Amino acid sequence: MNPVDTFNLDIRALGTFLAVLDEGSVSRAAVKLGVSQSAVSHTLERLRQTLGDPLFVKSGRGITPTRYALNAGPHIRQILDDLRSLSAGPPFTPATAEFTFTIAANDYQRDLLLPGLVRTLRREAPGISLQVIPSGMPRAEMLRKDLCDLIISPHPPAAGDIMQRGLLGDRMVVFYDPTRRDPPQDLAGYLQADHVALMFAAGEKPSLETALEVRGLSRRNVVTVANFSGLAEFLRDSDMLATAPERMGKHLLRDFASVPLPFDFKPFTLLMLWHQRNQNDPAHRWLRNQVNAVAATINGLND
């Protein structure tokens, strides 16, 4: 293999390489980067000559990375992260900053925490826009590939490069419409009732469903929805039950009564998760502190 001509490398070319590696397709990488397919192909050809390796070879109708490309990927990703940190510029000033910060959260976490964050942004950092995307069951790749800057979830991925900080605790309770029924009196009454249940869009089961299965228990889920905001209208004016986080009684399920679960189920802690490369970034750290401040206010209101 020929020595690498480092002067023939640039950030954009390395970014193109990572896009093709992540997407597994020249055409999809072009769409992600907002450039033409021929521009991606031209950049790859220049990288092949510079690095002395094919990088990607045909495999059926698609392409597959070479061993060199797979081994080089993490190293190149770290190089780009280091270069981005060098170009961070002057210290972060909230009042003059202009960028979009992306947070992955489900609708329960979104409505609980993020309106308070937006109020802070509009007051102290009006140039920062907030984008909220669905989190599902969080994956480390969401943060590694910059699909989002922060994840709100009680389920941290098992990854050494993902940082976490606890925000606030919650527990699952049973919601019902008090104009149509009384609360379940015991476990038998809970299991015999009809339920509005949750199944995340990607088909992931909530931990409650798994806990019931482990205990050998089953309930009748008459309606299954893909997000928490779908519970209310099915629950309203019906005799069904919905099991959801207690804090939802302050917003999405404010119109309903609730009682504790009739079986032991461990409370959980909402966490914010971020990639370690952003640990010391001043803008990222400021935004994390604002999220934490919102959570502290919520905790104070409930003390």
C-alpha cells in the first residue's frame, strides 16, 4: 500500500467517506449530503487513489466496504470530531448563538420537559431552534452519527462512549375515566379489565409488558397505540384502563384519575444521554444544564 498523501485529504472528502460507510450506498450518501451522486463517486475515486485501497466494492446490486474501510471508519470519525472541536471558535454566548439543537424523546418526555426548555431558549438564546424527533428505544448510533444531540430516555444504551445524567424519577400508575368506572381494586380486577396499551412504532414492547410476561400474567389489550398521546381519546368515556407514567397526569392524561399499580413494578429515572465528544462543548453543556434546570423545577413543584 502506498504512503498516504495527507495533503490530498480534506474534511469534506472524509465526511463523504463516512456518509457512504454509514448509508451503505453512494446514492443514499448523496441524498444525505445534499450533493449529486457523481460528486460522491468522484470524491471516492480521489480517496481510493490517495489511500491506496478500493474502500468499497460491488456486492450484488449494492456495495460493501473493504476491511480497510471498516477499520479506518472509527479512526476517521474521531479525526473529524477532533477537527470540529478545533473550529469551535470563541466561547459560547447564548444570546448570539444561532443553530438547531436536536433532541430525541417520546411524546411523554417531550411534553414533560421540553416546553420549559423552549421558554428558556426564547428568553436567553432566541437564535437556538429546537428540533424534536422520536426516540423509540434509544440506540448509541443515534448519537454517534449525529442524528440527534441529546436523547431523553430511561433506557441508556450499553455503550462506553455514551454519557448520561439523571433528570427526574417517575413511576407507572393506572389511569381511568372516573365518570365511567371505579378503579381496579386488586390485581385480578386489573387483569380482567380491558386496556389501552402502548407498542412503540418500531415494534418495541414497553418494559411493563415484559414484566407482566415474566410474571406469567396477561391482560386484554383492546387497543394498542404507538405513542402516549394516543391513550387519552381511547380512554375518555370508556371503562378501559391505561397504564402510563404518573407525571402524565399533569399534561397528556390530566383529565383522568389514577391509582397505583396492583403489583410491584420498579420506578424509573428519566435520563439525558449524549455522546462523549460533546462532553466539554460549551454550547452542548449549556443546553444540558438548561434541561437539567427544567427537571429541577418540576421536581421542586412536586416536593
